[in-house]
Amino acid sequence: MRKEAARLDASDTLRECRALFEIADDVAYFDGNSLGALPKAAPARIAEVVQSEWGQRLISSWNDADGEGAGWIDLPQRIGAKIAPLIGARRGEVIVADSVSINLFKLISAALAMRPGRKVVLSEPGNFPTDLYMVEGLEMQDLAERCLAERADIEAALDDNVALLMLTHVHYKTGEMFDMARLTKAAHDAGALVLWDLSHSVGAVPVDLNAVGADFAVGCGYKYLNGGPGAPAFAFVAERHQQALKQPLSGWMGHARPFDFTDDYEPAPGIDRLLCGTPQILSMSALEVGVDLMAGIGVDALVAKSRALSEFTREAMAQVVPELECVSPADPETRGSQLSWRHADAYALCQALIARRIIGDFRAPDVLRMGFAPAYVRYVDCARLVTELRDILDSGEWRKVEYAQRGAVT
Ligand SMILES: *Cc1c(COP(=O)(O)O)cnc(C)c1O
């Protein structure tokens, strides 16, 4: 298996990409779906923004009057335009701002306002917690009614009370991937709008929002986009909805003319109205480096490598560690760039792997999850994961007491 892995690495068209990231050679990093690796170009870019743009040019960096300024004010749109081709969106349909949670609040509210007389936001139980919690916040204000239907029952639950179908495209725990085209159409046929959470999709699986006619989407900057811890998120609004869109976080940066300082809010034309407060320039500068890198590799190459890596691992694991039950779909066309296995002691196994510098994660209550960030994961890393896990199980090493102690973040 190791030989086969080395052969695959040698012929991998993305083999040079790992060197663009700051990852030690002896680290097998399977957590790029939770916190993407540091692009080597990011520290210098952040230092430049801090020392030159902030330190020297000070407030003039907001503008780009002479074409040589930093143009901070345009960063949300500029990075949005670079993310757009990764998700099948047009320029002007994507903006970078705030966190996924906050963008969910804006877009769920906007969708509810577009469907007067309907209050139901339909989702699935076990969706990423923040997505469900944000609907609860709107429920508390009596603006929404949360309804959860199991995957197989979603289409049947789309009745004429549903204002919005809100789903995460790739499930964070199991890696299951929804058929975006089919569910978007089903929601539209029922008169509902659709919001896709692309946090585990962008940069790893094919997404074509406009081809499927999606209305809204949100996604994360710190996972496959490698934007750094707490990187700002992005939001997509289909062009056809932008002029009518009303979102309640009507901060001054989303105003048509913020520097008129008027008393009354007037939303900016287009996607800019999704902005709320001042953009986080330091975080956005780091995100831009990550997005440039991923956009440079291109979505097709990323998707192809992601599938090949996860297939290699799924098959090897089934052979070498058959006692672990794979809970991700066997068909790479219906799963994201991750694999999850169930084991009663998944937490301790994960800790024992981390001690051997094989970094994946645990998701409560019993899931061992490995993400395959195609830009820097190697086939030899996958082979090592499988053989070392076998060794950890056989030796009983995972029973060490320190592997049972949980930190605040798991
Ligand atoms: C990571 C993730 C988020 C993150 O939300 P933040 O508000 O940016 O912390 C949201 N939804 C999904 C599905 C995620 O995987």
C-alpha cells in the first residue's frame, strides 16, 4: 500500500502544491476541513498590511485613489469575486463578511421577508448546530418556525408553509452530500426559497449555484479556503433577488452612501447591502491569500484529487482496519472531501493518532473524521493513517489515560 501511495504521489499533478503551505513533512494533516493549513505567503502579506498599509499609510489605505493604495474598502467584493468561480456564481453575487452564523441570520431573515404568509424554515436534524440555532433565534422573535425533516422526508415536507429550505450541502459529520439540483428544484416547485451552506464544499467538491438556480448560499473561509482561524465567511445572493433583498443587520457599511452619514438607512444596490459593520481587514488579507491559492489551482483539479485521496483511503481502511464502520457514502459522487468512521473509542483513537502526528478529528459522540484537503494531503499520508491506526489498535496504545481527557475544543 505504501508503494502504491508513493507511486500515486509521484504522478499527482498537484504534488508541488504542498510546498505552498507551512506543514512539517512528518505531519499528516487531515483537518483541513476544520482549519485549513497556513499558506506560506500569508505571514508576509499580513506583515505588509500591518507594517506598510496600517503602519505607514494609515487611514489612506481605505482608498485606492491613485491606483497604488491598499483599497481596503473593496476587499469584501474583491475576495467575493475570487470565490465566485469556485461555486458557480457570477461576479457581484458573492461578498465576504462576518461569520457564517451572522450571514445565515441575514439571509434567513431576507428569505422570510420574501415569502410573506409563510414562516417555516425547513432543515434536517443533525445539521451543523449554528445553522439550526440561528433559526431558533428568529423563532424567538416570532419571525420563523423551525421544522426538521430527515433526509429522505425533506421533499415530502415541502408544503406551502415553507418559506425556506436551508441545508448544508456536505454534512460536517458524515460527509453525505445532498443533490443540490434536485432539492433546489423541489423547493422551488413548492414555492420556497433555498439557502445552501457550503462550509464543507467550497474548494473541495463541485458546486454550481447558478446552474441549479440556487437563491442563497453561505460558506466558511477557514476550512478548505485556508483563510486562517476565524477567517471571515462569504455570502451569495442570486442576482435576480438582489434588488428586493432586505436584511435586518442594516449597518452603515451596507448603506448606499455610508459617508453621507444620513439618519436613515438606504440599502446599497446589489450584494453590498449584505455588509453590516467595518470589514475585518487583517483577517480578510489572510483570507485573500488562501483564496488566491485555491483559485490558482482550480476547482476541477481540487475535486479530482479530493475524490482520489478519499477513495484510496476508504478502500485501504476497509481492508486493513475492517472493524471501523465507515459512515460516509461509499460513492465519491455523493460525499464530500471527508470520511468518517464510527468507533466507541473514537476520541482516544484520535488522540493516539495525533500523538503520532496524524491529525484528524473527533466528532461527538463516536465519530473519527478525516478531511482530505486536496491541495496538501499526500497519498503517503493516507497510507500512514491506515497502517498506524492498525498498529494503535493492535498494541492497545489508545488505552493510555491521557488519551481519554478532552479539551474545550474537540
Ligand atoms: C464551520 C461551519 C460553520 C461555521 O460558522 P461560523 O459562524 O463561521 O463559526 C457554519 N456552518 C457549517 C455547516 C460549518 O461547517
